[in-house]
Amino acid sequence: PDLSGYEKFGLGNVKYNISRIHVTTVEFPSASISLIPGTGIKLVIENASLTVDMNWNIRTWMFKDSGRSTVYISKVFVTAIFSIPLDNTGHTSISLTSCRTTSGDIDIKLNGKS
């Protein structure tokens, strides 16, 4: 979905809109799944990265600008624990019990008119 809103900076508001968000690359160089007895499944993703392209525009009382942006996020680490209980009918369901995510580097390239 598109993102839009207002932020207060210094002497005025900044109106922004981020649209046409598109994930172009996702890499999982190291991922593992293991069983946790009595609990469920543990998923570990290490050193992942992703690239996202988008359109952006901003407007203030002084100026306005728009363009394209590429965001590269790297050194992403995710640890998630899923429980897999049986319901009353004996069917399996899955639910996220815990999740921890960190990212190391974010590189943002803005291409605009100004």
C-alpha cells in the first residue's frame, strides 16, 4: 500500500507520499528451520537483504519535489518461533509465538528534480 502523511519539522509541516512500492530483490543466503520439542518450529534467517523501489513526493510551504527512490536493506537477521497446536477437531494450526528482527545497514538513493 501507499504511504502518506504529514510530519512537523522546524517551521512547518512536510507532506509526503510514497507510492508504487515494489520489492525487486530478496536474498536469504542463510536460512534454517528446526523443531523445538513441545513448542513448535524455529525459523532463523541470517544476513538477508532486500531492495525496494518506490516513487516519492514531498511538499512544504517553501518547495516541493518528487522522484524515484531505491532502498537497499542488508544484514537482516530474523528469528521466529511458531507454535503448531491441534484444534478441537484435530486439525493443525500455526501461530507466531515470537519474532525478533534486526537490520544492519540501510542505503537510500533519492532521485528527484531538485
